[in-house]
Amino acid sequence: MPFDSGFEKMDNMPVIALGGIKHTGKSTVGKIVSQRLALPFHDLDDLILKDLPPRWSIRKWYREKGEQEFRNKESVALAQYLKEEDQKGMRILALGGATLENPQALNLLKGSDTEIYILDEEVEILYHRIIKRGIPPFLDPLNPEESFRKMYTTRKQTLLNQGDYIINIHGMDQTNAAEHLIRLIRSKYGR
């Protein structure tokens, strides 16, 4: 059943792509926004998982196949999503934490009707969220905090350079971050 978002149907309605470092709340914020505005929501990680063998996780694929294979899978999933005819119109897409560092994915996003909204969170909060699930394969297991801080500094600069809008969520819970994003979308597109 199609979504009735209350937004006028226009061909140039963008995909609202949520970027940010891992665990900034892109998926949670995206789901809240999509529910409040009655817009379709997808998570790029879920789209990638659809094409992985059964019982594989994103972490397992990355660990066993490597970064380049993961980036290829990510780009293919993103390209399919952006081309789907039944998904035209405004919709919300949560990107992966490193999607904007993937040149293929970035070119796809920049070459489509997509607006990139970056959720910017403090390094300490993100590190503690990430470590709760164990040390991910992209961090140095001997010094995960230092390697995360280095990655955060580099990735944050990339995100800030690639985003169309930056949403500072320092100290906000995810509901408040979603409300801020909703106000931005409504101020630009009405309702």
C-alpha cells in the first residue's frame, strides 16, 4: 500500500539519506521520521543483508571478505534502491557509517535526487555504544578506543564535507533528533 505523506507528489522529491558515524542513531531517527511523516523507510544495511548468504551478518561479511568486497555490495544495494520505480518520491534511507567514504556509493548519491543529512554525535558517546556489542572488525583490537578516535576524526571531516545538512545531536535523545529533522524537512517541503 502506498504511503500518504501529505507532501505533494513531485518528481523531484528527494531521498532523505541519513549519514553519520556508526551508532549515531540513523536507523532509529529514520524510523521515527518516516512514521511521523508517513514516508517509506529503508536501512542500507538491511538492503545489503538481503543479498548475503543466509546467517551472514554485515560484520561477518566485512571480516571475511574485506572492505573492498563490502563496498562493492553496498554500492550494488544502493544503486538498486535508487532505481526502484515503486520507490519514487520522498523517502528516508539510513546509510551505513562509512557509506560516504565509498566513492561508488557517494557518486550514486550525488548523482540522484538525494539530500544527505548528517547526524553529528560526540565521540565518547559513540565509542561506548559501539563497544557494547564487541570490538568491530574495523577497529584495532589492541587499542580500540584510540583507533576509534582516529577513525572518528577522519570520518567526521568527510561527513561534514559531504552532507547537505548537519544536525548536531549532542545531548539529544533520538526522538528529539528526529523532531529536529522533521522540522527541517517540513520547512523545506511544506506540511
